[in-house]
Amino acid sequence: MYVINELHNLPDVPHAHLGRTSLSQPTSLEQWHRHLTHCSPSTILEMLHGNLVDSLNVLAKDLRGKCEDCIIGRHVRRAFDGKTEMVLDPLELVSFDLWGPSHVPSVGGKLYFMPIVDGGSAYKHGAYLSNKADSSTIAAFEVFCVEVEALSGRKVRRIHTDRAYDSSAWKDYCQSRAIIHELTAPYSSAQNGLAERAIRTTMDDVRTLLRDSDLGHSYWAEAASYSVHTRNLIPSRRHPAKIPLESLTGKRQDVSHLRVFGAKCWAKVPVLHGVQVTGRSKLDPRSLECRFLGYAGGHGNYKVQDVLSRGVFVSRDVVFEEGQPHRTSPSVGEQNVPLFDTTLGVETLNKDRNVETLDEDKQMNEQPDQSTNQRDNMGEIAEDQDRHIDNQRVNNQRVDDQRAINIPTESIQHADSIPLRRSS
């Protein structure tokens, strides 16, 4: 009754191409850039060339323009700090600090973010607190100690903090665990650079992820948890060519489960004894339209939110549609204005190009472009459209921030019951 074209005969439309490739592997470098919390493409290629993780299959290594989300989320004046040369064993020195209070509470009602960083492996742990009392911070640090000591088989030996934690409660806790507590000098919080850099890196990721996903500011804790999980699978500047989680556990890591934060997805409704757990008819749809909010306990378990009921649950049976990356004009190359690690960027990205391609690029650059004026006029029109879209996005964000959603921000180990929907 209908005349249709096969998929390979469709015109080269980005949305059609992306809908096909986002659910298969290998994946383009642009999508891996989003999978790996928008880290430097050169770092991803270093991971690929060094064979640091499994299932990192890159389909296309060329980048079209710059990542707009990274520009907006990571725009800085200069580098935060120099390279650290200190060599430490895992858990020999642990540093932490507190970020907050947030002007916008998280969807779970949290106001503070407490990153805990291991100097020996660069492994990060994120805790989300309602207050900054000693009892809350000590309880969060104890959770970290139990987790990393079980993973590594080592004991935490020293901790480094600023003088905000110079209290009798922390002294008693450190004595009970035989931990040496090192404090910064008065009015010298910059000495706690390991934790300060972790806060900056995570919050840069949070702004970038929220912009990429178009989610409101109230999802900052979810984005921070996503960043912490993913950064443990990416080499750090402190320990290049090493995966933090592998350094801590001694086990090789796999990245095939990583997906784009906030991506549209469909989760299967669980069925028990042939009946949906929601109690609805067998003829009802077997899938819920959701958005991806993070990773749950275990490998390949995803934390998703039902778009209609806004309930959050964990599922392993998820189909993803990751959408289209936000890139600048394809005529703008990554090498023009370095946005990422300048020590790796250009050389690494050009490593896979052959001599013929480089010669062709050189010839094209030497020839004048006859369509420059036309592209400039189109660029002005596109800028006006982008401003209109950005204004709409900001207004939608403000509306979304005002909604009170009671979902937890901590890691979920077990799936919550899926809320019932109203029959249409």
C-alpha cells in the first residue's frame, strides 16, 4: 500500500543518520565525546590508541566544528593550576571539600556537593548533603572509606582538608580509624588544591551536561553524579595514561555502557509471570518513554525518569536515542582556538590523517572561498535563530526549576516500583 525507501537509500540527513548510529557500535568521536562527559576528544583518542578500556570503538574521528555545550559550560580565562608531580600510592592521601549551598536545591532536596578524591589514583566519590554539619560529612566520608577499602584492599592513611574540618568530632573520628588528618594553613584553602580542582572539574561538567540535555538547574546533583561516575573512567592530568578506577581496583574497565546524559530513551515495563507489574492489560504498550539520568549499581543498569509520570526507576532493558550533538559551524576547526588540552589536541587529532589528506587540506586553504560572503549572510541569520532558541531554552529551564520532584540523588541499588499511569 505504501512506497518506502530502504534506510541506505535515504538522503544524507543528520537526524536520520544519527538515529541509526546512536543505537549501534562503533560510534562517532562526537558521540563518544558526549558519552564520556564531554571530555577532551584528544583524551578519547589517547584512550583508544593506548587500548586503556574495552569496547571503545570509534567510527569517525573527524570533528565538525566545536562543541557549543563545552564552550558555554567550560569558558575560562586561564588554567586553574599547574601540573602536579607528586607520586602517591592509592589511598595514601585523600582530599575532600564542600561545594554549596546551591541556590537551586536538587530534585532530591540536597544543597551541598562533597567530592572526595584519592590522590594516588585520581578516583572520585561524590556525596550529596542537605547540610554541612560534622555528623553529615563524617557519615559521607565513612561511606567512601568502606567502598574504596573494599575495592582496593587498602586502608585510607591520610586525609587533607581545609580548617573548616578542624573540630573535635573529626579528631575523634580520625583517631578511631587511625587516619592522619592534615589541615591547610589559616586562610590558605588553595593548599587543598586536589579537592578544589575536583569541584571545578565537576561543576564545569554539570553546566555542560545541563546545557547539552536541556534539563533544569534542579538536576545539578544528577549531572554531578554522572560526571563523577564517568570521570573515574577517564585519565586525569595528575595520572595521564591511567584509568582511575583501574588504578584503584587493579581491574581493566569497560565503557560500552556509557550513554549521553539526559538522552531520550525507552525502558521496558517489567513483566512478572506474564503480567505487567503495573497491573495493566497485556495489550498495553510494553515500553515507557523516559530520559536518562545516570547509572545505578551494577554494570548496564540505568537510572531513568518516566516522561509522563516523572517517576524514577532503574532498568537494564533500555533503548536509547541520543540525538544530535550541538556543534558550531563545520568550517570552524578544533585547531583554530584550542578548547581542550592544548598539549594533546592538535597532534593527537591529526595523528590518524594520512599525508594525502593533509596536502588536500593545505590546497583548499590556499584557494580563496567564493562563497564566503554567502556563508557570512547565512551565519548572521543562524545567529538570530540561535538567540531565539537560547531564550526559549532559558525560559523552559526556569519553569522546570520551579517544579518540585521528589526523587533521590544518591546511587540507587534497587529499582523503585513504577508509578501507575492514568488511563487516557
